[in-house]
Amino acid sequence: MLDVTPMPAAIVAATDLAHHLHPFADMKELAAGGIRVMTRGEGVYVHDAEGKRYLDAFAGLWCVNVGYGRREIADAVFAQMNELPYYNTFFATTTTPTAQLAAKICSHAGPDINRVFFTCSGSEANDTWLRMARVYWATRGRPERKIVISRHNAYHGSTVAGASLGGMKHMHEQGDLPIPGIVHIGQPYWYGEGGDLDPAAFGLLRARELEDKILELGPDRVAAFVAEPIQGVGGVIVPPETYWPEIQRICRKYDVLLALDEVITGFGRLGSWFGYQHFGLEPDFCVVAKGLSSGYLPIAGVLVSDRVADVLVAETGAFHHGFTYSGHPVAAAAALANLKIIEDERLVERVHDDIGPYFAAALGSLGDHIMVGEVATTGLLGAVQLVLDKEKRQRFSRPADIGMIIRNFCFMRGVIVRAAADRILISPAFTISRSEIDVVVATLREVMDYVAAELS
Ligand SMILES: *Cc1c(COP(=O)(O)O)cnc(C)c1O
């Protein structure tokens, strides 16, 4: 059998640093700090080349929702590779897994969403609906409806359109972004930006920034509003309860399309198949990626509401857009096997009824810690807000440093979490056990005890 040539870990690391440019990385810093070679995984655990085992409480990059080492997915991929490794979906052709996957996704998406456009990544899916929204309005005789409103501190990917839709300052600073036609409003981050307002009032205030922006631009120039149901990379920011109903009202009132980026929240993370079901929303576009295949192979897409799809199908003619690997049969087979696991093991129900509530209580117990300002969870998505002075809601002067310190100490103790500035993010596989959650929470507490003692 042809295999990747085995190599000692130190040589892998050196080879990697010499030739591989990493995403979101300062390569000089990487070279100085060294790089770890990850070798295998099972369940919620990954192993490195030195034989150390980590409890991965971040599911890779919010994606390995069914856990590592799922034989069923590997078998489905192997079988499809042997049967038909590739065929395109461009020229009046399709493949069986592609068609079945589209239908399977729509069966969970609810009555008003019945079509999917496949891409290879979440970024491409965001590019896709942006063009689709403008084509939709042009088809309806409203080509001037072009502008998309997004939010500061949103994450919608790294392509030119994806990074422009996102609201990450450090990304906009590189490469002359955002592109024209994309504007940003405030985020519903009460802990960081709510001041003296209570969360409900602040949620309304931030939602009404959308209405103000629509009126400022002119409703007949706005194509869509885009948002993550819960911001992920931005810090797992769970909006106040007043926020989403008001956003939905405003989108309806001004006939602005609602695009939800569910790359993290899709396929069960919030204890519902999609985040819009959790929040009771009716999106026109729903972007999916990560959890669609649990990261086993790259596949993503845009779910399109009947309202939009019916116009595109009946009136637009060809939509001149697509990717060589749109609906790739092997990736589709992996996604089908993944969704079958989620269905057969009732993992969405598990997140909703059992492990999600346990996670909320366990992580919530950290709320009494001197370094913790708030704990926010929904389903199996959680954040711990670090704070310098709990009473005054005063944050650390260098938020990114404190987050990284906590994250790194956890990593050294064999638990993988992520830091977004001064928020610690947790997003484990849906299969995580109660005792494994206890380990994550206990490790966080130990590390915060240690850091708090060092600081005082
Ligand atoms: C990860 C992510 C993306 C980008 O997906 P890629 O597959 O990395 O292009 C877009 N939106 C959200 C909310 C994400 O978390």
C-alpha cells in the first residue's frame, strides 16, 4: 500500500516550517515557538507525535461534531472513491451521493427551504449567496438593491467577499477590504459594549442599528443583512433575547433578505438542526460548512429559501457561478455518513435534552470565579468571559494576552480550548461525556486559580 512516508516528528516540523505557510499565522513566531505534529484521534481525543493525548474541547475547529475515528465515514468515503471518485455537476449531470445529500439537508431544514448550492468551504458559500442575492434582486427588476449590511466582529471567512462581509478589523487592514457595497453595524455584545443598559434594552438598541442603517442607505438599495446566529470566532457572543425577533421584524418590514451564517451553528450545535430553528427565524439564505461533514472532508453550501430559489429557478436563467468540486461525490458521501450518525445516535436531541444542559450547568459553575465576568452557553457552544474586576466589569488592558495565557496553560494540561481576546471558547464534539466535560471545567478552574494567584 502506498502510504505517506513515515518521518520523525522533528523532521516533519522542520519540513513544515520550511515549506508550509500556515493560515492566520505569524511564520516568524511559529518558527521561534515550534510546531506540534498531530498524529491521530479517537472520540474527543487527539494525540501528538510525542505520544501526548489531549481532550479536544474545540472539536478541531468547531467541526468534528461526531468525534474522531468514525469508521462509518471512512468506509463510505472508501466505497465512493472506488465507485466514482469524481464527476462534475455542471453539464446536466449529477451523482447519487450529491442528490441524496441535498435532499437529506433539506429534510431537516424545514418547510420553506428546499434547495442547496454546494461549495467547498464556508467562505465560498458566503461569496455564493452574496452574488445570488444581487442576482435575485436584479431578476426582480431591482438591480439597485445591492448593498449588504453585516456586523463588526463577525466572521464570514477569508475570501475577498467573505473577509469583507466579516467585521474583523485586522482582516480588513490587509488587502484593502472591505470591498464596496458592504457596510457594518454594531454587534450585540452586551458584556463588552452594553455599558449601563440592561441586556434586553441593549439587544434592541443594536438591532435597531440595522433599521437606522437601512433608512440611511435607502431601503431600495439594500439587498441583505448577514449574521451568525451566535458569533463564533468573535467570541461566542450569545445575543440578548430581544435581538433576533427585532432583526427579523426589520428585515421583513423593509423586504431585506436575511442571510444566516450557520457554519458553526448548523447541524446540531445549538441543540436544533439549525440555529434559525432555535431562534425562530426565517432566513432566505443559510450558510453551512464545518458540521456538514464533521470536518472529515471539505464540503459546504448555501441553503436557499423557496422565496429566493423560486425566482432564480423560474426567471433568472443560468446563474454563472460554481466550483469544480461543487457537490463532490466523495465529500457528499462523507457528509451523508456523518448526518446518518447524527440521526442514528440522536445527537441533536442529546445536545438539546441531555449533554447541552449538563454543559451549561458545569461551565456555568465557573461563574463564581474571581476571573470570570460571565459564562454564556447555548447547546454545546460556550464562552467564559475573563475579567480583571468582576464588580466593575473592568476588562484586562491586554485582552488577547490574558486569553492566550489561559488557553496555553489548558493546552499544556492536555485540554484544548480556544481564546478570542479575553473570552475562552468551548465547542466540543456532540459525543462528549459528562465526565469529559468535568475534566474541561476542572482544568479551566485550576488554570484560572493559578493565573489569578500569579496576578495578585
Ligand atoms: C469557519 C467559518 C467560516 C469560513 O468557513 P471556511 O470553510 O473556513 O471557509 C464562515 N463563517 C463562519 C461563521 C465560520 O465559523
